[in-house]
Amino acid sequence: MEREQLPFDVLFVGGGPAALAGAIRLMQLAQTSGQELEVALIEKGAEIGSHAVSGAILNPKALAELIPDYQKRGCPIEADVRGDALFYLTKTGQKRLPWVPRQIHNKGFHVVSQSRVTRWLGDMAEALGVNVFPGFTGKEVLYDATGQTIIGVRTGDKGIGHDSRPKGNFEPGYDLMAKVTIFAEGARGSLAKEITAKINTAAGEMPQVYETGIKEVIQLPGNHFFAHSDFNAIHLMGYPLGFDTPGGGFIYEMAENRIAIGFLTALCYDNPLMDPYEAFLKFKAHPFAADIIKGGKVVEQGARTVSSGGFYTIPKLALNGALFAGAGAAMQNMPALKGIHLSMKSGMLAAETAFDALSADNCSESFLSAYPKGFSEGWAGEEMRQGRNFSQALAKKGAGKFIHLGAQYFTGGRGVTDKMPHHPDFTILEPLSDRHRRVWPAVAIKELDNELMLDKLTGVYFSRIKHREDQPSHIIVHDSDLCVNQCFETYGSPCVRFCPGEVYEIITDEAKGQRSLKLNPSNCFHCKTCDIKDPFENITWTCPEGGEGPGYHVV
């Protein structure tokens, strides 16, 4: 099939903070130098911000470098953090810890809606001359004849039917050609995964590991908890995960009597009965959280994975013709529980290197390697080094983890052992046993009312997820027999639990004694937990048709 080729100097893949900050920085440099650059940015969501899950704390360090007068220029800030609190939850009680680690001192930082901030950045990028293309997926990486230089990205076709044949409204994808392509797809980017398989950009580094987060925005009545509190950013640990599974909750005050509430579960868990969404519900039903959210109503829900491995999981950041930035390149400060500022700074540094490469007419890996060097030597690299063993220590069982964490706190991240080992999340699950049922018993959440406490399918509704039903499934299950036989017998089909959107169902025909797998890809949050956690690596997540998926917009 012939596809139209569109040439650009630089192509950004992704519409999140990393790509948008990079695009803005690149155009600033072009304007200052008097150069004219053709720059494009593609985003798989229907609009910029529609795939950005709401509710986060923004360290404004990178934003202030990029746009010093960002507040005067209307950056949408929900609230300024006036104080932090850290709580440990037992099953029915809570204890406020008297000491908050320095990494989560957030006073003066901003609570923001990622959806609104990315839309604001997108408008700014367009005003500077960036060609912003929402609704376009990066479907395939384009290489030169040697197969070692990236020369662009092919966008996905639109109007393909269930039978994989073009329909009447078929629209072929485009070949977007670029001298430098900057991949900033977010955690577990499908194109970055393809490149890693071909060129092995992760050679010598620790495998990336992840957490799955469920977030909601809740509208509260006027006289709510934060209206009378000296702190408005709460982080919580303990129940329902306990000591052995990393993760925890957060509650942030937002504008207009709203709060952002969320819970993250590290995907290094070993219990095949674990359900991250159920953990979120148990957290919300805990008396402490329930008291804060009482009288409220969910106005938006979302789910996504967070790259949590840190410094030692950063892949190779520069190739011939390509750079990698943002969450897909593991830019996350786990001790601080923040990553937006690191993603933005990585995108800005990538843009600066791309600009220099274009000026020198040299887009080789050796020239573009100035980017990872600059990142490592700057404040962002130093910040990540401070938490370089954090996730590995958290993943350890028992109280011994606190020895490692304490040592890291006082040694600048080194701890007892530097470059602590860890393993890919899909390798951790244990075969299902009675012990797992005792640790994570099946408990019905009594408070489900589909207004404040939502079941999974109602959560899908509040995420405004839309997919065209008659397209090929973007969830690829390579061997369905393995699912209903070996995986079911060994692990009890964990996909039906780790997916927050009920994309996976095991259907049992009692009369015939047969099981089958039913897929509901139209429910997909695009969180990619399945691609990460499936113990047989039998599931591959790919991009659906452009413009589909969640439609986050409230916050």
C-alpha cells in the first residue's frame, strides 16, 4: 500500500509532559536562533490531555525553566500544597507518622490536573508552530536500509474491520519522516518496546518494573476535611497491602471542592489473587479515607501504569536518529512519588540535543549521546540517583526492607548494596495455593453504590472510554488455549483480576466442562498492566485506532 510521506525535522511521539515540554523548548531555540523548523507531535488520544490521568503533585522546577512566568500565563493549578501528612493504615485504624521523609516535602508545589496542564502546554506548542496531531497512533517504527537508523514513524490505519480488511471509510496511515524522532509514549510504550526487541536498548540495565494506579476525582460537599486542615497532600501506606507488597494511597485537595484520590499497587506482587482495583476499593472503604470522601460523588476515574524502577532501569536514551524521554524512559522519582518534572526536563534536554544535531547536520547516535550525558550530569540525573535503589528495597519481604531504606536515606541512595537486583514483574507470581486465599481472601465490598464506590464497569463509564467495536482487537492474546488451561490451572487466570476494566473474562461451560477466554477490548484503559504482568508473556498490548480510549477532561 502506498502511503503519503510527510517530512519533518523533528517528530515527537506522545502528547504528555515530556513531548510537549520538548516541543516547546525546541521552538524556543528555533525562534531565538532565527531558524525555521518543521516539528510534529502525534498523540493517540482524541485530543491532547484525553489520556492524561488526573490528580498529581507538580514540582515546578522544570516548568519554571521552560516558562518562567507560567502562572501569569494561565497554567491551570488546582491548589498549592500548604502541608504534607503521612499515615500508616491498619485494617480499621490509622497513625499519623511524626516524620515525613524529605523527598515528599511538597510545600509550595502545585496540585494539578495532568489533563488540563497538558492541554495548556499543547495550546502553547501549537502557538509556537508545532504541528500537533491528536488522534494519530504511532503504529510502526521506520528504519533506513541498514535497519540501524530510525527515520520516522508510520501512523495507524483507520477504518479497518474485524476481518482486518479496509471498510468503506478506510483511511491509510501516514509515514512521518524525521531527522530526529523523540519517543515519549509514556510507561510501556509500544514503539519503544518494539525498538528494544530489535536493537536491545535495555542491554546492561535492570528491567523496568511498574505500579498500577487507579485514580479518581471526587466532588465533595462544601464543608469537607481539607477545609479545616493545615495539610492538603496526604500519602498513606499499610492497609490493604501490608508490608510485603509495595504501594499505597494518596489524597490531594483540588479546586472547587474536589479531591484526587488514588491507590498504587506495585506489579512485583506474588499473590495471583491480587486485584489492584479491589485494593483501591478497600482503601476507599477504610474508615480514614471513607470519612474524607463521605458525601462525595465520583466525577472521573482513570487507570495507568507508572514506571517505578528508577535510575538503574533507564534504557539507552540515544540511537541513530532517535531519543527517548519521559515515563517510557523510566523518568520517575520514586521516593518523592513524582515524575512530571523529570519527564519535562528529559524532553527539554532531548529537544536541545536534537536542535544541536540539526544545526550540525549530524543525527548519529554518537552526536545525540550528548543528551543522556547532559541528563546524567544535571539536576534531574542527580535526583534520580538519590532514589536509585528505592523500589528494589521496597520489594523486599519483611521488616528488613527498612534497613535498606534507612541506609539509602542517609547515603544519598546507595544503601547497603548499590545496584540492588530485581526481576521483571511477570516472573514474580507464585502458583495459586490456599496460602494466597488466606492472605487475599475474596471479600465483597459492601459499600458499592456506583456513585462514590464504583464497580469496574462503572469505572470504565466514568473514564469516558470509547473504542469502535468493529475494529480488530488491539489486545493480542497469542495462545488462548494456554490461558484457559495452563494459566488457569497454575495461577487461576490472574488477568481477570489485574485488569481494572474487565477486559478479560473466563467463561465456563459447565455442561461441556470447557473454558474459553472472552475479550472486551472496548473496556481498555490503555494502562498496559496485562502486557506487563501476564506470567506467560502471552498478551501484547498494541494501539487501537487513533483517537480512542479514555476521555479524561475534568481535571
